Amino acid sequence: MSTALRMMVMACLAVCAMATAQSKSDLIAKSRNLGPGAVDTSIYMTPQFKAPPPGKVDHPLFRSVYMGSPDKIVARTSYGPVTEQDLWLWIILSDSFSPAYLIDQYNKAKTPSEREAFAVTLRGHINDYVFTNQVIPAIAGDIPPTECDLRAYYYGLRGYEIAYILNIVAPQVCISKADQVKYMQEHRSEVGDPARTRVRYILKTTSYDESLEDQAVAENEMRTLRESILSGQTTFAEAARANSDAPSAGNGGEIPAFARNEMFSIFQEFTAALKPGEVSEVFRGPQGLYMVQLIETTLGEEPTLENPVHVQRIQDKLYPKAVKGQFEFATKQLFRDRHPLPDVNDWDNKHDQDIVGSVGKFQIQKCNFWMTFPEIEREELKLDQTRLRDTMSAFLQREAMAQVVREGGFDNDPVLVRSREIAANMARRDAYVERQFNNLNVNEEVARKFWRDNPRLFTPLAMKRLVKLTLKSVSLAFTPADAQAELAFIVSGEERPTLPQAMPAEQMTTGIIESIITNQVGPGGAGAAAPAAGGEALWTEDEGSVSDEHRPAPRGIPILPLGYFPKIGPTVMREKVAAYKSSDFVLNYQDLGFVYLEDVPGLPASVDKVPVGDFSKPILEGNSAVSWYVEDARKLPKPAFEEIIPQVYTTYRTITVGKKTARTYDEQLKKANVRFSF
């Protein structure tokens, strides 16, 4: 079951959790007395539906003219075909993170590995489409449409937005010849047929995480291989098949011809220096050690408006931008005329039948809106006023577009008709999951056993005080690998590496050193004035609390209460950094305070295994070496069953139904016999 569909299923379960609760005030009262770490009744929420400013929408049609062909089949099942346009609409209506023109990206991919990466994502989207639009109607046909009318209408508004762009906005777009000439002059290499280069290459995968000895061995092996090619003992293609770690090894190392700026810079630099048949020196790139042989370079063709292919390339680039500009202009005028009016102030005191939003003759009541958008309440069951207003605004803005489409007579537009069909199936899928949730009976014995057998679900996650050490060279004589080796010596006492000779310290005045440290490194560096809490402190020492900007994101298991922590003093790394003296490197630290490790962007997974009082293995981050120090850890015990009864029941239902739906998903897709043909 794909991640996208799983999120949708969990969103349906959230609606059920809300609907089966006794009352909002009762739930709020319970949540305040359940104790830290309890799983909430609304932990599964749909992604935040945040309204863009009027006229500001990031739509796939503003990025690509691709809409998918209604006649081209990308998959066949026992229920019927799946077309390119079906998949394009599905990705848009399901609010996927993937671009709707994914098939187009797949078709334009230049390497087998790139195509396979797109193919994996495509298969997931096709499976989700088949389950929702072919399987669900077959296994949930007894669900009356009245159970999901509003949800279907909401999903279908995305289709009206598409119809508004295609039928109202796009016909007003006109691209002049002057615009075409200007674009052609500024993007000659994109419009014309640029010179292309054919090469073979060999890759020996290595990493800076490996020891210096292992890296040296790999480099010697590549140089030996190059000598054997140059001496005629083997051909480059044979050497690539036998030794290359790249996906192109089976093809003798040859990759599709590429134009300028389509490969990483150092690869192109070494290739540009070669003549046909020549072999480059061994060089280091993103994945390890490389060696390139130039096959040939083909001449390009200058762009011209006389060439219809070139004109079409210009149109494909300018048209989406022109449509976006016209859309922004048209919607600003539309919203001024139609007045989408959200009325969400004083929400808690409104009655269920009160009108909370209107645009034109369209009105929506509080009870209907709340049941359609349960995510307007946070995990703590408190109203999220910002999310409420944004959600209502986006709903009403799309409704305004829908009114214009209907008034213009485009209600039977083929793309819109298909969008409404997909939207109805999405709502039927939600109702199918909700029915399973509501029909699941749970007694205290089952709930208590579930609480006892799953302690990780109900125990607060440990928070760790994390300090990031960064070492950067201030001398051109040292490489990032040298900094990595030096940091390894600092944090673990390893034997200091033999480094190349840098500028003698006596040739650098104290003022120059201080200038480098103070101006280029910033606070917290060795020799610089450190803040009171040490380094780049994200914690406020006075209050012992993490700043709002860096507060861990909401999660299923709430964070530990900030008042739980005593006053936090400076990290011990402050003294370690201050004691480090070097004219070749600068050592900095960043005190993140107590955090959940999974909330720290880019944190290596290995840090989770670092014990308190120890460092992670130094790695490279850009041109610097970094290591993470775990200074302390805090954790609260698992709450008693009696303290979190509502959460245990709801979590049991959610997980049980989620597993059952996942099994149904896998079983039904197997029966559907999905056969991909893209």
C-alpha cells in the first residue's frame, strides 16, 4: 500500500475518531488529564490544505503542457485500462507530492537508472488509481452516494480548477512572435539542437566515510586499470563491463549522448579536454572515482523560427508561464467580483447549522464543513484558527472557479467529467474505510492487551541533547578529507593523520587568524566570543526551552512538556571547542538542546545508536567535517491504561482497520492483475 494512499486512509479514520467521540468539550477535558506521552484521538490527519493568496496557485499546467493522452494506455487490469490522462488527473486530485507530468519525465529520462526511479513511482500511483477507481466500486458498491456527496464534491473541485484554466483562462493567452524571438535568443541551447557528446565511463564507488587507506587502494586500482587500457591489454568497454559500479557497465560504460550542463561539472570538464578515443585521468566525483573515454562529439543546429520543432519547443516553455500569468490576473478579478467570504470567527460558539462560508449562491454549514475537514483541529483537540481560515478560503476560491465553469457551459468538458468520476470514487473509498472503523467492536480486555503488548505506541519518545561539531579548513592546502581525519582525532583520540604542509603559523599574524575565525566562521568558533549558552544556542538558557522556530514538529506521541526540563546550562562542548587551537582549521559547535532525533533535518541514522556522552563518526557535509555529540537524554515512563483509555481504543481501531485495508489493497490488486505498459 503506497504512502499517499495510506495517508488518505488514515485521514478517513480520523473522521471516524471524531465522529465517535462523546463531545468536544469532554475530549478536551480528558486530553488535559491524560498525562504526557498519550496517543491522541486525532493523530492521523490529512495534509494541511493551506489556501494560497488570491490568484497564487502552483498548478501542474503552469509547469508543463503535458496533460496525458486519453487514448494512450499505461496499464491494463482485469477491470479495464488505465490511460495517461487518468493517471494525470489522479495525481492532481489526490494532492500527490509527485508532479502530474510524471509519465512525461519518465519518457524523457536519459539513463536506465533514472527511468527506473520514475517507473517505481509510476507503479505506485497506478496501483493506487486501480484500487480507488476500479477495485473500490466493485467491493463497495453498496455504499449509497448520499454518504459521500460532500466529500466527492470537495475532491471534484480540483477538476473544476483544471476546467477553469483550460476553458476560461487558456483561450485568453496569446504568445507574440516578439516573445518567441526573445526566448529563442536567451535560450539558444534549449531551443536549438546543441552539440552532444557520447562517452563511456567507469565508476569505482567510494566514500569519504571509508578509511584513508581504503580510498588510496581504490584510487590505485583505477590507475592500474587505466594503464591496462592505454597499453592495449583491454579495451575501455571490456574494462567497464568487468569493473564499473555504474548502471551502464553492461553497455560497456556507454551512456546516452548529453549536451552541455546535463552532467555534473567535473565530469564535463574532463570530457571537454579529450579527443575521440582518448581516456581521461582518474578523478573524484559525487559517487566515487571516475574515468571517461570520449567516443564522439556531434555538431549542433542553431535555433530558428523557421524550424517547426524549434517553434514547438518555444511554445512548450512559454505557454505554461503565460497561462500562469493570465490565471493570476483572472482570479484576482474573479475573487473581487464573487467575494469568497469565510465566516469562521468565534467558531466554537457557532451552531451546527450556521453558515460558515459562502461565495455567490453557494453556502456551507458548520457541521458539514467540520466533518469534511477534521484537520482543522490539532492533535490536542484545540481549534487551529489559521488552518481553519486557510482551508475555508481555498474551498471557496475553487468553488468560485466552479461557478464560472458551470455558467460558461463547460460542465460537460471531458476532463471535468472524468475528474468528477475519480472524485466520487475517492469519496466512496473514504466511506468504505469509515464503515470498517465504525463496525469494529472493541472491549476493555482487547484494548488493555493492546496497550500492554505495544508499549512503544504509548510511551513518550526519548529526547536527546544534541551538539553538532563542525571542522572546516581555513587553508587551501587541506582537503575536506583532511578535515574529516582531523575531526576524527579530536572526537575519538585517533592517531593524528599526516597532513600536507600548510603555511607556517608565524607567517600569519594573530590579527589575521582572529579575522578569519570571527568574520568567516561566526559565533561559537574557536577564538570567537561565544554566547552565554555556548555556540549557536537554539535553547534559551533562562527558560530552559527551545525556541519556537526550532520546536519539534507535532507527532502522534506528543512531545515532553517543556517544564519537565531543569534549567539547561552551556554544553560541555563549549570548553572543548575553546581549547582547540589550530592555524589550519576552525572548530565550531551548534547546541540544539533537547530534540527528537527524527526531527533534525539531514541527521545521519547512525546518530540514533550513539550512547550518551559519545560522538558519531565524522562525516563530510559540503567542504566541512561534522560529528554529533549526544550530551544527555530524557524520557518519561509509559502512562497507565486508565490514564489514556480513549487513546488506546482509538489507536487500536485505527491500526487494526489500517492493517485490514492494507491487506485488502494487496489482495485486490493481485486479483486485478495489473500489467504496466508505459
